[in-house]
Amino acid sequence: MSNGEPFIRAVEVEKTYHLGETLVTALKGITLSLERSDFVALAGSSGSGKTTLLNLIGCLDTPTKGEISIGGRNVSHMTDDELAEFRRTQLGFIFQTFNLLPVLSAVENVEYPLLKIKMTASERRERALAALKRVGLSHVAAHRPDQLSGGQRQRVAIARALVHEPELIIADEPTANLDKTTAGEILDLLAELNRSMGLTLIIATHDPLVMARTRRTVHISDGRIAP
């Protein structure tokens, strides 16, 4: 950003939940800055708070205390509608389980996020095919998910995350359901997209292979950033 501010900034962020009558504090005063085009692993064991922090940065939830800004916009106090619009236009998501619609072809799955954006059907198809080409899957555009390998399904999911040209991509354990070789190929692809497109990528993981490939690892333990 031109004013020198970090692309993503979290300041004294806390998140608490009610589980029955019990108050659970998932995040405890998180302060974090990430630069534009960072390639970051958010690492921690199950229950560490990494998924909670990922959900806050991904605008899927809001903090109980503290503030989060992305690209100079404070997302902490946005309404649900404002958060939905911000996610739709500025963020892309990649999931462990791919989250592809089984009745749609690869190109139709990639087109799906564009349905609420004002453009013609031919423009949507052109954008989706270009995204599939970028991840090396032009040849399977007409295939449904059950006709694809796990690695191909994750590449379709990456193309879907890219298709609306977001500034930030959030990936939640994107290699967890893949064998080591395929996981390495997916990480190669994400690293190439980070380099060539300047995308900011945040990957939640507990996999040392992922941590070894990103430029920076932020460790979360017991709701805090570990030294």
C-alpha cells in the first residue's frame, strides 16, 4: 500500500465463544501484520486457534475484541452484507475437501463464483477457461469432479478461487487429503501463482511440508502467536 501500512493487520484480536454455559476464549490478544504478496503458513495443532484466526481474516466471522484490516479497510465492524460483498470480490477460498459441486463440470464449478457478478455468460465462460488454463487443466474442462483425481479436483478448486481475481487467497489445509507427491505439486502451483500474480496467500496447516515451502510461518498455540 502506498501509505506503508501492512496489507493485513490484526490488533489485539480476541475471540470468545459460548459452549453451553461455558465461555471459551479461542484467541487471546493476537497482533499480526502481513504484507501484500506474502506467502504465509498459519501453523498450529488442532484447537490452537489457527482456524478461528483464518476465519476472521477470511471475513467468515468477526472478532469479539480488537480490529482486523485488509487492504486498508477495517473488516471488524462490517455488517453481514458488507462482509459477504467483501468476500465475494476480494477473497478466494481453497478447502481441504475441495467443496466442488458434483453435478457441475470443472468449468461450471470455476464459473460458479461469477454468477453474482454482472457479466455475460460468454464472459464468465472465458474467465473460467482462462483460470483452468492457468492451473493446467484446460483438457478436463468438461469433466465432473468424480472423473478427476484428487490433485485435479484441488486444481479446479484453486482455479475457482482465482477466477474473480481476488487480492487474498485463504487455504485451509489444502494438501491434507493428497498424497505427498500430489501435495508437492499443489504447493508448487500455489508458489508459482504467488510469484507470477502477486497474490497474498495464507495457508492454515500442521504439515511441515507446507511450512517448508512458504516464505513465512506464523505459529499459533493456545490462542496466541508463539515466539
